[in-house]
Amino acid sequence: MEHIQNKIHVAIFVSVFIIFIYLLTVSQNNKLSINKFEESSLVPIYFNGILNTRYKIWKDNKIIICSEDILLPELFEIAFGSGKNAGAQDKFIKETLLSLHNKKNYLNETWKLYSIIENPLDRFAETFINNCLNKSNKIEDNVCYGCMNNPTCVVNYLYKNLKKLISLQDHFYNPNEADRMFMPYYWRCNMQRDFNLFQMLNYTNPTLFNVQFQKLFQKNNVNHKNVASVMRRIKEIYDKDVNESIFNEKKTHIIKSLVDNHNVLLQFMSIYSADYQYFNMLFPKFK
């Protein structure tokens, strides 16, 4: 009798375990189906026009950087001195980029172009904190679209504004200050046309960022004093990000407010899809 009862207990346990595994699998499949549905609703916003963008040039070193980047101009000026500002329509920029595209032997290429890679969610949150929180939000000032400290509002406005640009084929576009602050990195300095010419410095990875700068300085024979100054400045920037607990709390809160809102996250991914794609970054996951 006891032997039969043990068999019954085992059978019940196995049945319950199988049901548990089944329900868990169904739950995971449902989540996967939802994610697939939401991701299938993603319509990337790609820009095919010509952006009124800004570069900085060091002719002696044959270096061009995308000076839309917040950090690079400061670091390169410490290393190489003051550079010359130029716009997308500057004759020198147009001729130099054209000649680089037409070069058949890339080993003889002399000019180097540099820009930066940064995680879109991190960059959005930091830009929002530095430029929107507790600042003038009057819509006429065109600062953060008058969103009154609301990051999801900024995403909504940015999505509507940038979506209009999909139809701009080879048209010249002069962004307002808010669009310029938040637009994808891939749009800056017309990378959709010249991406293969750029060498990207990965700010998202501190170790790699340092190594990339060290190699750049070695190739250009930058003096040790300037190298030390640049590396010290980079360390200060990263240390500041790590040590400012209040700033990081705000940043975490802003990112969470975007990721937890499915519609806003879908808009965000549409806006920054080119950054995620071309800079080989993982898209944020739907919850």
C-alpha cells in the first residue's frame, strides 16, 4: 500500500512540474510574441538630406573632427591646439571629403576624420539633465521644446520633428537648437554619406576610449605633456560621472521613465535606430 502511495505522490509531483514548465514556456512565448509585435512596429527614422553641421580642422595634422560632439573639440584642442571651424558647405570640407571618397588606394590616405560613439539612452538622459532640468522651458526659447522637465515629452516632440525629415532627399536642413542637441549621432556631420571615412572613438567604453586616444597620439607624435593633459581630463570626466550620485539618480530615473513606457520607447528606438545599428549597440528591451 505504501509503495502505491509513493507512486501516486511521484505522479502528482511530475504532473505539477510539467504543468509549471508549460505555463512558464507559454509566459515566455507570450512575452516574446509581444516583443516581436512591438519590434515589428518599429519604423526607423533615416535622414537622407544634408545637415548644416560643424567640423573642426587641424591642417598641419590632417585631422578633421565632427565638432557637433560635446567632448572631442576640447580634447583635440588640448592635444593639437586651436583648430579651424568649418561648416558642411565649406569648400575645403566638400573637396576633402569628395577626394577621400574617390581615393582608390586607401593606404595613401592622409586625412583622418574622427567622431564619437555614445549609448543613446545615456546621452539622451545626460543631455536632458544638463539642458532641460530647471532651465527656461518657454516654447519660444526653443529649449527642450517647452516640455517643462518632462523627458517623454521631449521624445514625442523629437519624434514628430525628425519624422518629417524622412522625405528630405538631398535637401539642406538647418536644425533648431533642440533638434541639434538630441538628434542621433549618426546624423551629425552627415555620417549617412561619409560614415566609412570616420574613425569612431568609443566613449561608452572608458578603457577602449583611453586606448584609442593613446594610439591616436602615438601616430601623430603628440608631446607627452599634452598627452598627459588629455588623459587627465578624460579621467576627470569619467570620475565626475561615477561620483555624482544625485546626477546618476536623475539619469537612472529618466532612463527608467523612457524604458517603462512602451510607446515612448518605440519612438525612442525609431529616432536612434541608426545609432544602434551602425555603432553595433544592443537595442533596449521591451518589458
